[in-house]
Amino acid sequence: MITGGAGFIGSALTQPLRIAGHTVSPLDNLSVTSTRPRPQDLQVRDVRSLTARDLDGVDTVVPLAALKSVPASFEVGGFEHNV
């Protein structure tokens, strides 16, 4: 699973991992818009809504989800979102 899967790094990482034979589940809340193509099978949801059941069968999480704005990271909920 790649959280932040529609971001610059997440979207760029998805395809090579798939080419290498890995099953990849990209996830992003799309809070930041981009002109980059979104990965196939992108799950549009907030990473904070994930449950243990959502991670059944997932053996690796690449944690790239974070608030893009440093000042917003210090607002209420920012730390929780980034961690």
C-alpha cells in the first residue's frame, strides 16, 4: 500500500513496483490537486480512516501521505494526519 499514492512520489513509485511484479494499492484523499495522472485503482479516502481490516493481506506500507503545508501541519489535527 502506498499512502499519498496520487502525489508526486507516490504516483511515480506505483508503476515501477507493479512492473517489478508487486501488487500495489495506492491510497490518497486528493486534498491536493495535481495534473499528474492518477494511479490505476486509486482508493480515494483519508489514511486516518484505515482499519486493521483494510490492511489484511498488506505486508508493506509506504507512508507518503502528509499535509503539503508545513504551517497546516502545526494546526489541530495536523500531527495526527502526518503520523
